[in-house]
Amino acid sequence: MAPESTYPATTSSSSIARLGSTLHVKGEITGNEDLHIDGTVEGLVQLEDRKLTVGASAKVTADIIAREVVVYGNVKGNLRARDRIEIKKDGSVVGDLTTARIMIEDGAYFKGSIEIDKTGDAGEADLDKPAYTRGARTSAASSSD
């Protein structure tokens, strides 16, 4: 009975994992809970339906896939967020962003491209094809009618 009471109960809806400032991870991080990084990460961070927070002391050299990404520290790599990406005042991102919503505060550093991806506007099959072929095919179909 005593060992059970020494560990706090966790629920999946409110759990946030933390990677402390002295930790260094090389490789792939995947999971189904929110993550707050204060340390160093190299590789891939994949949290499909969760929020990733890159803390002020964090240095992340990785591609990131998450529902929401908030950057207070430094990120080098491509970010893909289904919902939103925020780059805070002292945050720095070098890489390409793909998201439905974006917020870059005054004082933040960003170098790369931004693609606004409003899900539901186009079929997923079309997204696999280059944009110029999608547009040409649609206009050719309408002109032949």
C-alpha cells in the first residue's frame, strides 16, 4: 500500500512531460502527451495530437510535428502543427512552418517559409501532388466542358 501512495496519480488529459535543462536527447521523441522541453534535442519530435512547448533555455535541432507548437527558445528544423505555431518574443526559429494559424511576436526571430494549411479546404489526395498540377488539372477540366 505504501508504494502506491508515494506516486502521484496521473491522468492523460492533464499530463505534461518535461525534459529538463540539463538533459540532452539524440534521436526520436514520440508520444501522446504534452511536452515541455528545456534541454537539448536533436532528431525528430512527433506529438501528433499534443502541444509542444520549447522553453527559453531549450536548443532544439529537429523536425517537429504536433497539434500546437509554442517556441520560447531556439529551434532549427521544420515545424508542422495542425492547429497553431507561436514564436514568442525571445524565440528563434530557422526552418519552414506549416500550420493553420501562426503568431510571431515582436522581437522573435524567424527565417524560413510559412505555409498556411487550412485542413478541409482540399482533399488529402490532392495535397500529395504539387500545387501547379492541381491548378492546371482543375482549369483544364473546366475549360473542356
